[in-house]
Amino acid sequence: HREWRKLLKKKRRKAVRQKAAQQRDRQDAEKESQKLACPEYQLYLAEKARQEQIALEREELERALQNAIWLEKEHKAKIRFEKALREEEAKEREAQEKREKIRREFEERENKVKQAKEERLQQKELVRRKLHERFTKLQEFAATGSDDYLSELQSIQNTREDAEDCRFFLKTGACRHGYRCTGNHPTPGVSRVILIANFFSHPALEQNVHEEYGTDVRLEFDEEDLKNSFHEFFHDIIQEFEVFGTVQHIFVCRNSVTHLRGNVYIEYEATRNGAAAYLRMNGRFYAKKQLCVEFRSPIVWPTAVCGLFEVNRCQKGAGCNFLHVLKNPDNRYAYNHYRESRSMRRDEFVQLATPLIQKSWDEITSKTGSSSRRAAQWRWSESPELEDETVDHGKHETEKRSRENGGENKPENSRRSRRRSSSRSRRHRSASNSGTRKRNRSTSQSRRRNSIAKHKHRKDYDSKQRSDSASDHKHKRKSRRQSND
């Protein structure tokens, strides 16, 4: 019953709403008919319709304008897009071309690197094969002494073929510039002279500065310590190197410069002995250090060894570029610099004496034979005796030569003659004064004075011989150049 009452009430409310709506619609229709009957309302409706038509037309125009603007923007956007697309395609093509170029360059570079690597491998293989052949020939030469391959083995290896030969390398077999030197370093393939660089080592020869002690670390090592270490080193190496053959010279450098420090020069009597020493000792270890043995051209030892160091007068000290040689123990393979220098000068004088045999005296004393005359002046060298007649005769001969030479050599010869005459006059005065003092002093003092005078005369004579030798060398080279021209 309750549900039925709810449904009944719902239908009643619906009927009431429908009736009210129908009544409202009738009223609205009556009002609308009344309005339509009114002329003013009709004008209002006509005006409203006209305004709506105008609004529609305006809206249509606005729509058409907006559509035209949109079409213009769309066209411009399309143009920009096409342009951007073309630019992008151009960039892509350029990037592609660049990538292709880079790829081609990379491939070319890789090919070049590959070819260079193959060439290097071929060159290494060729060098290895040549070294193996040379090593085999060197072994055969050292074992049998056959001269079949000697000319090939003695071929010179140059570091800079177009450059002039380095003078220090020719003299000492070492150069402080090393491979950076602008001169040529000619090295023979085989020789009787071998060089072992930095073989002998001692703290007294080092130039390194200690972090804590600085240069005072050298104070811990005196000359006696260096001498004892060298004697032990010499006895160690002499037993090894004498096995290969007769040794003529052994030089151990005590220089502090890097290219000469501890260098060991060994000169054998025969080239075969040097080859055997090279084959056996190259690459061996001594005192935890691997040896590097090199061949050197025959060295003129008087020009390589520092003569001033031999008389304790070298002003450059351990930094000298000439050889400062340690004295070998027990005078084994002793080197006498004075005797070797005299022997070298004697050989050179014999070679320079040939113009006197081949030419007459008039040709030698003529203007064209001035170089030969100067080369032969060693025959007229003054006597080293301290006698009055000899001194006067030396003065006379010096003045005669200065008058004969004249010209461009006149100032030099005059200065030389003045120096010689002044030194001789001083020696003459000292000799006469010593004779006077000899009668007043004891015999021991006179002997001491005479020994000092003799020692001084010996030094003057050595310096004179060195200067004459240098001038003879100069004249010899000049005469050779003239003969070659």
C-alpha cells in the first residue's frame, strides 16, 4: 500500500507539472501572437534579422580573412620548411661528403701507415739480414783472419754524409754533442781500436749533485781511493782483453764530461784481435752494467790525449774534451806523451823533407816554392843547448829567416824572433848570474838552480817544438791543397 501511495503521488505531481507547463505554453503563445500583431515588434524582428545577417556576413568575411592569413602563413611556413629541408639536406650531403673524405683520408693514412710499416719491416729485415751476414763475416774474419771480407767489413758508416767530419770525433773518437752534432761521425765497420763508453765508473768522476750533500759528496773520495778502484778495475779487464790478442795501448779516461767519463780505449796489434774482442765483449755485463763496444778509426794518441794534463797544467780540469788518462798500474802499456809526440813530429818531418830532394834550392827559395821552403825549415831549427855561440847563431838564423820570409809572414816572424831572442837573453843573463852566484853559494844550491834552469829550458823547448809542429802542419795542409788544385 505504501508503494502504491508513492507511485500515486508521483503521478499526481507529474500531472500537475504537465498542466502548469501546458498553461505556460498557452500563455507564451498568446503573448507571442500579441507581439506579432504589434507593428513595432515586427520592425524589431526585422531589424534583429538584419543585424544577424550583417553579423553572419561579417563573421563570414572574418573567417575568409583569417583563412587567407592562415593560407599565407601556411605558404610561408611551407617555403621555410622547404628551405630548411634543403639546407638540412645540403648539410647532410656536406656532412656525408666530409665523412666520406675523412673515411678516404683515414683509409689512405691507414694504407700509408701499413705500407710504411711494411717498408720498415722490410728495412728491419734487410738490416737484420745484413747485420747477420756482417756478423757471420766478422766471426769468420775473427776466427780465420781471412781477408776476403775485410774491405767490406771496413766500410765507413756516416751519421751525416753531407756534413764535414767532426774534428773532436776524429781526434778522440767521442763528441759531446752525440747524435745531435752537426758534423759527421765516421765509424768503421771493423778496426783494431775499440771503445767501451762509460766502462769505468767511480763516484769521484760523477757530476751529479746529491740532494742532501750537494757537491760535498766528492770530499768522501780522494785521489788514492780513485787510484785503488782503478787498479782493481784494470786487473779485472786486462785478464779478459788480453785473451783476444796482443794489446798495444789501453787508455781509461778520468774525465767528468758525459761523453768521456770512464771511457776505455783498447788498441790491438791486429784488426782481427779487435774483431774478436768486439764479438766476445759486446753485450756482456760488468758491475751490473751492459757493455757497448764500438769500433773506432785509428786514433793519433798524442792529439787525443791532453798534453797539458800530462804535466798537470790543464785549466779545464775534468771537463776537458781531450783525454785525461789514468796511469796504468805496474807501468803496463804505459803511455809516454812526450816520447809519442816526438815520434809523431819526427815522422811528419821526414814526410815534409821530400821537397828538398825533388826540387832545387832555387825552386825552394823562389816565391812559388815558399810553402816548400817553410815546410823544410825544420832542418834549421835552433839547438836546445844553453851556450853563447848557439844563442848568437840562433839569433842570426832567426833574423835571417825573418828577412827572407818578409811580406805577410813578417809581423808574425818578427814577433816570434823577438820572443825567442828575449827568452834566450833572459836565459843567458840567468846563466851568467848563476855563474857569479855559484862562487858565492854552496854546491847544493847551485845544483838546485841548475836543475830548475834545465827544467825551464826543457819546457821552453817543448813549447817551441809544439809551435813549430803546428806551423809545419799548417804549411803541409796548404801545400797539399795547392798540389790538389
